Amino acid sequence: MASCWSRALLTLRGKLKGTEWDPENSHRIDFSDFMGLLNSNNVQFMEYSNYGQTVSVILPYYKDNKVDGTGGNSKNEIVFRRHVVDRMPIDCWNDVWQKLHQQIVNVDVLNVDTVPAEVYSSVATAVIWSMRLALSIALYLWIDNMMRPIYAKLIPCDLGAPNKKIRQPLKRRALGSLGQSRAKFISAEERTGVTFDDFAGQEYIKRELQEIVRILKNDEEFQNKGIYCPKGVLLHGPPGTGKTLLAKAIAGEAGLPFFAANGTDFVEMFVGVAASRVKDLFANARSFAPSIIFIDEIDAIGSKRGGPDIGGGGAEREQGLLQILTEMDGFKVSTSQVLVIGATNRLDILDPALLRKGRFDKIIRVGLPSKDGRLAILKVHARNKFFRSEEDKEALLEEIAMLTEDFTGAELQNILNEAGILTARKDLDYIGREELLEALKRQKGTFETGQEDSTEIPEELKLRLAYREAAVAVLACYFPDPYRPFTETDIKSIRSQPNMRYAEFSGKVFLRKSDYISSIVRACAPRVIEEEMFGVDNMCWISAKATLEASRLAEFLILQTGMTAFGKAYYRNQNDLVPNLAAKLGALRDEYMRFSVEKCASVLREFYSAVETITDILLEKGEIKAEEIWDIYNRAPRIPQPTVNPVDEYGALIYAGRWGIHGITLPGRVTFAPGNSGFSTFGAPRPKETQTVSDETWKLIDNIWDKRVEEIKAEASMEVEEEKEKPQLLMASHFL
């Protein structure tokens, strides 16, 4: 042992440079040269590491580089040089060891971790390392026991006295381990296996959290500017967007003590346990400050106070919440060196006191990724997947990113994993487009058990699907959506909703009233085409949800946009309406549905040839792209159709007989005008027979009435003057 330490010391001081213990680096040699040295018994010193993958030979040379030799000279005239053996085959070690056994002098092992596995037996190695470990633990416990009084004076935290038993209060002793935190502790040196490279798609959130960790670690760049670390960061968003994954990445890369807990870990059936566990968690975190506390599903303990469960478990939960509020920003305790990270899917139910600044200073929404974000997420999860080529991989991932609008990161990861399962099931070497589309289909929930055994679709059902998709495509061309253009459609899956796929629009959407009406007309296409092609009595479930979707869109336009004659007020649903308003809603909805169905039928009859052409292509190929659909639509001949009566909102309301005070209909002629309430008779005309009076007409009527009022005033003033000019009659008393 002493010789090893002295040799290491001399090596550090450079005294052994050029000797067999610290040779100089030289050129690499081939394996054939190495075998030649072995055969000539010229190998005296060798370095061996990585289970034989790296082998170096140390050979002596004269310092003047004139004559090479292997011995018989003074050590002062000899210098040792290292030659790494190039391309060392693993299967030749048996022959090498037999030749090295007689001539080797020293083996210098670079990687000492491989020595026990290759030199000693497993039993001897286990015994030796067990003795070393036991000795190390005993030494650590003895030193820790001796140094605890010193630590207690130097560090302002409660380490406890190991040799003295402290009598705890009855309540504390009764709780025992129940009052201790159940949070998982991850040391600064420990790794979780997740890094920030595994989180993709939302780089700004990653940068935000990395910056907060830098501030927590007392970065001089922030200290010099007087910046303090936020006390809390709250991550919220839909499930599967990567909130917990971000916390794992922080735990793996921050290099700080990390405490991971769940909101359900605090509440128990015993009163006071939640507050005790919260207090214990923050006490442990402060003893390791700077540190990080992560509470997943924080809404389990941080929801609003005063809820319906206040009498039972709600009281215990509220005690835990109050303790969290005190620990994060209380009167006595400072948590500037403890960062609290919370994650929840329900930001709306959290207590306002928990969300205020000073507790959770940063509230970050982890939302659904964009198209570029989805592509980045797919690339991360496709790193260990096999594809035909990098170009094919890039093209397939871009296609999947375009087809997975409103998908979370967890769903994208599951798509690639499902595609890998399908690839293994088919005994393929790489993932293809068919496997990815099948995995996408399963992720969307359109896969049913046993569906693979019945891949053949009946001919009648296939024909109905083709007509439905063709009608939807023609209506999408007639009423194009500028914010979400369609890309393709197919008849490969049987669903109640159309199979039309749309592209994603990254900008803001500003919908006008005409856009809402167009969407209602487009939604009626499956129902109208079935009625046109198969008759009212032969309709099936394929178009069942079409009218439901159209009715919902019409109700949304009437109740929540304020763009119709219903009024400017906002109503969440029909439950917010009083009975007379519900009748008005029904009248307007029926009028919009009447127009939508008639307009949809008119368009399909006008472009009948385009519908038939697209249907034939779908029956032949099973799918059709947007470019081909537009080409067919633009070249198709049109059949002229009669004009469809437009939507008459005011006429619909008049016909419903619901204008007047409290919805009462009174006899008389129609006296309704926009902005005023009036009355209508039971025999009011139908909506399409009613005409709205223009503003110019009302102005003309107002002028006529103004002139008539002036004439009446003039006549009245003339009568007054005539009365004044009349001679007064003298009474008989005047003459007497």
C-alpha cells in the first residue's frame, strides 16, 4: 500500500515520467505487430482495460532514438513508451494469455472496476466489499455521532440529539410515523433518467424553469442585480402534456435536493395528519436548502375552502392547505431557498390564497403542442425506433404531426409505441406508414376488439360511406373554411363522424356570422346526401349525428354570439332560458336548420356529377387527396337550381307568436319594428312571406308623422287666436 501511494505521489510530481509506471505516448501498432512481439518474447509491460477492448504495450527505447533494445542497458539511458494495439479482436484472448503468462512483468489496469470481475471470484469479491462497506458505515456513524453537537450550533436547524430520548407530546407520539412526510427524496447527485432533452415541443417553458433553477442556485448574474428566486411555480394544463415529465427533468438536471410528493399523500383519516406531514416536508426541505419540492396533483389538497365536504375529510384537507399557505409565505418562516413546484389539471378549483403572488409567483400553462412542437416530440420518442431511412422517418413524422391536431405528448408517444408493437407483430424490420396510421387510428379510439378479423366492409355500407365523404368534400369546396382547409378523406374506417382530415391553422381565428352559417350547412351534408340517394325511409346510423352537430352549431350561434335577432345577451345553454325565450330559440333554430338543409340539398344537386366522380374514386382507391377533389370540383358541370330563401330571423320570431309583453299574443296587425316590441296575430304570415321594413321607410314615416304633428299644432294655435279676437258679450248688469 505504501509503495502504491509513493508511486502515485512521484507520478504527480513528474519523477516517474518515461518509466514503465508513467510511459510516454507513442504511435499505435497493429495486432499483427503485437503478435510478433509476443512470439519473440519481447512483451514485459502491458496496460489492459475495458475487458480487453483496450490493450497497450509498453516498450523500452534508447533516449537518443538510435538503437532499440529490450534490456541490458542502464535505466537512465532507457525511456519507456506506450503503444496502443489497434483493432484488437476479442476472440484471440486465449492465445494471447497463453503467450503472456510466461513473459509478462506487470499489468497496469486502467479501469479498476473490471478487476474484481476478472481476477477475483464472485464470492471473494462480495466478502471483501462487504467488509469494506461495513467498516465505512461504522466509521461514518461514529463521526456523525461525535459531530452532531457541533452541527447543531453551526447550522440553524433541528438535527436532534442521537443519544438523548426527547419526550414528545401525547398527540405527536400517538401519530408516530403518520405525521411524517411521505415525499420521495432525490439527492443532488442522483439522476432520474429524464433530462430536459426528453421534453420537447414547448421550449419557452423549458427555458423558464432552467432560469428559475439558476436563480435558486445563487447564480452571481442574478445576485448582482438584486433578483430573488420565485417561491413557487404552478404548472397547469390538460392531462398528458408533460407537467410531471418536466418535474422529473428538473430533478435529474438541477443538481439540487429534490422532494417529490403527491397531493393525496397528505390527507389521512386522522385529524392533524395533513398539517403535520406538510410541516415535516418543508422542515426537511429547509435542512437541505437550496432544494426543490414538487407536489403533483396539488388540487387534491389545494382546492377551494368551504366546499361540500367541509364536515368530514374536508376539514382535514383544509388544515393541510392552511399549513401549506403558512409554510410558503407565513409570518415567521422564510422559504426563499426552497422552490415549490405544483402540477394540476384543474386550475379553476384551486384556492385563491394559494394562487396569489408571493406563494406561486409563476403560473405556467403547459398546453397542447403546435405542429412544430408535435414534430419535435415525435422525433424525441422516435430516437430508438427503426425506420427505413432518415428521409423516410422525417416524412412519416411530419405526416403524423399534421394529422394529430389537439394531441398531447403522451398520446404522441403512445402512437409510436403502438406502431412498434404492430411492426413486431407483423415481423417487420422497420416501422412503415401503414403501421403509423393504424396506431393513429387506435389512439383516436376508432379501433374495436376483433376489428382485425373483419376487415372487409359490406358493399352497401362502403357505398354509403363513399357518398357521405363525397358530399362532405363538395360542401367543403363550396363553403371553404379559410382557417382549417381539408387535406384528404377516405372510407377505411367506419365512424359516425366524417373521415375528412384537416390541416392545422396556427394564427388567430376570427369567425363572422357567415362563417357560422357555412359550418351549419356543411354539417348537414351526411344527412342530406343519404336522403337524396337512398330516400327518407332507407336512412341508417351513418348520418345520425349530422343533424345533432348542425343543431348544436345553430344553438351556439343564437345563444352565445349575439349575432342574431335573439338579442345581445349571452346564454350558456338552454337551461339559462325562461320559457318564453326557449320558444324563441326553437323558432330561430328551426329557421336556420330549414335554410341549411335546403341550401345543402341545392348545392349537392348542382354538383351532382362531382359527387358521383368522388364516390367512384373512393370506391376504387379507398382515399382521395384535397388536390384531386378541388380539380374534380372545378371541372364538374353544374345543374342550375332554384334560389333558396335566405334566413328570415324576424319573420321566424313573428310566426312563433312570441313577440309582445311576457310572450302574450294579442289580436291585431303586425306592428313589429327592429328595436321595439309589438304584437302579432294568430294568423301572422310565415317567415319567408314576411318582409323587414327598411330604415328609409321608417324615416319617411317619421317625417310624415312630424309634419302631421306640426299641422295639428298650427291648427290648435289658430283656434286659440280666433277665440281671443271674438268680441266679448256685455251682460245686462253692464247697462244697469
